[in-house]
Amino acid sequence: MRIAQVSPLAESVPPRTYGGTERIVHYLTEELVRQGHDVTLYASGDTTTSARLVALRERALRLDPDGGDELTEQLLEVERVFTDADAYDLVHFHLDTVHLPLMRRSRTPWITTTHGRMDLPQYRRLFAEFREAALVSISDAQRAPLPWLNWRATVPHGLPLDTIEARAEPGGYLAFLGRICPEKRVDRAIEIARATGIPLKVAAKVDAVDAAYFAAEIEPLLGGDGVEFVGEIGEDGKDEFLGNAAALLFPIDWPEPFGLVMIEAMARGTPVLAFRCGSVPEVIEPGVSGAVVESVAEAIAVLPEVVALDRRLVRAAAERRFSARAMAAAYVDVYERSIAEQAGLESSPSNVTSLHEFAAAGQPWSRGGPALADRSLPELAPTKLEDDAVPL
């Protein structure tokens, strides 16, 4: 199968340090190549991949000293993909929404994995217009704000587990890995660690937008005993950091779409203590791979049980549910269904008269749909949506 993977340009593939989406793009791309697919990856030039690389810029945006405007770079990337689309059996986007207008006009099947939160208010209006877009969620919880979208599957993230070794014995500290921002609640992690007397190591990046929050709310908490701020670490530091931890603290306070760090810890045999938000109950098996709590007090109470979990069973939970092989197989199923539907549509004449009627019929708008090049702009004007069809 000829597949295009389209990655954001904020980070290289894989990222040098922090970066969830681009890391998953890397794992998926490498596994698809390993399975024998013909994969082309659209990404920054500092990417490392076994696939054919189309470099849209020399360096990823975040680590490029010359900077760059993200919207401009994304628009140029999408234009290139649209130009090349006929060379592929399917195009798989890992962008947010910037590609929707152009790819609506593509004759190649395409899907989009939604890596971010879907409860943003602007998405209701946007996807009311583009509700034919074929989407893949990374958790069922991610879908909840917009259940009426054209969801094709839920595909959890997966890791190349044959490259990750589990640690049999826990270390003497708790771990927090991620970003310093209000919704990640590192302050809760610090409170839990200090209440239980277990040292905490914080490996996290601080984006410019969160610098004031870090300075005002978090930095003062780092000065006491028992809390070590490690800073941002890359993939090469995760084996030691996560593998040697007694447990990972994931005390989030937002509708987390997935939470890659949870399965990164599990893959190394490290149990996870997480707060009940977003995808957490779908990822953590209580009593097997960790615990799901609703308050700091509850977290303090159950932490000894979490630390005592059998690390072999934690690793086994990751192997059973979160491998790159399983992730790629699930995506290939989505690809094959999309291509088959497209082929069926091409062989049947369509009497659909608008994009919204086409979407309401449950079909993707792409190669098999009415060709946009053959239709006039007035005909393409969206029809009025019924009030109960798409909540606005």
C-alpha cells in the first residue's frame, strides 16, 4: 500500500526532546515500513526515518534558531501534499485542521488522527462544515465533545516494545514527565510526594507561554527537600528516568486525549498513579498497571499499593494493549476500509447534490464523491443544517 504520513513541523520525527504527536508518527511510520508498505513521510529535514522523506523545511520549528511562522509552514506543507496526493493510495494526516479545505477537493482517500483536545468551542462550527472528514480518535473520551463527527475508529497509541526493556525492581523516587503548564498539575505531584515522604523527580519542558506560570506557581515549590527539577529530557533519557521510578505520577486536570507518558512508563514496568480525566480510565487498569484517583487525598492513600504492584504485570499490560504493531494493524484496517469504500463509490454513480448530503449519507467526500472540479461554486455552497443534526 502506498501511504503518505503527514506530520506537524513543530518537532522533528522523532522529536529530539519533548513531543508526543511526532513520536507516534515515527513509531507508526517505522512499523508500516517494517510490514512492507511503501511509506512517504512529510516532515522537517532533521527527521530520521526508514520511509521516503519529503522535507518541507530544513529544521523543525521549535528548535530552529531562525524560527518561522507555524501557519505559513503548515499551509505550504498541505499544498505540497495536495499536489502529490494522486501518487498515494491513502494520505494520513496528523495535523489539526489546516488541511481540511484542500483535502476535501482531493480524489485520494484521506484520514486524520486527532491528537489534541476536541472540546474547543471553535471545533463545533468548523466540523459542522467539514463533517464528512474521516477522523480517527486516540481514545473514546476524546470523541465525547463531538460524537456526531465522522469517527472511523479509535486507535490507541503504541510503542516499539522490542526496543524498551522493563526494570524488575523499582527505584526510590516518583517521576513526573511532561510539560509544566496548569492542566498538567505538577503542583499536585509535588504535594503527593511530600505528603508520602517519597522523593520526586520532575522532567519537564517549560514553553514560553507557560514561563510566567512556572515562575510564579511552580518554581517556588521546587526549592524544598525531596523535589528535584531535572528539566527537559529526550527519548534516550526515558529508560533510566521512567524505568528506575517507583511510580509515575500523572495528576492531570484536563480532558487528556491519550497521555503517551502513561504507556511509556508501563512499557518499562513502572506503574502509574493518574487522576480520572479524559482517556485515563481507558489506559490504566486499576490493580494491574496502576490506579485511577479523583483527589490528592485519595492519591496519597493509594500510592503504597501502586508502588507495590508487580512490575512484570505492568509490562504485560503494555504488551497486551499498546504495541506499535497493534497500532499499525488497526490503522491498516482503517486504510483498507477507506480505500475499499472509495473504490465502491467510484463504481457507482452518485446523485448527491451537496457536500452535506454526501456526509449525511455516511460516505467520505473524496475520490468517489462528486468531483469538485466538475461542479460550479454555487452548487458547492453548503446546505442549511438542521438544528438537531449538528449541535452548534
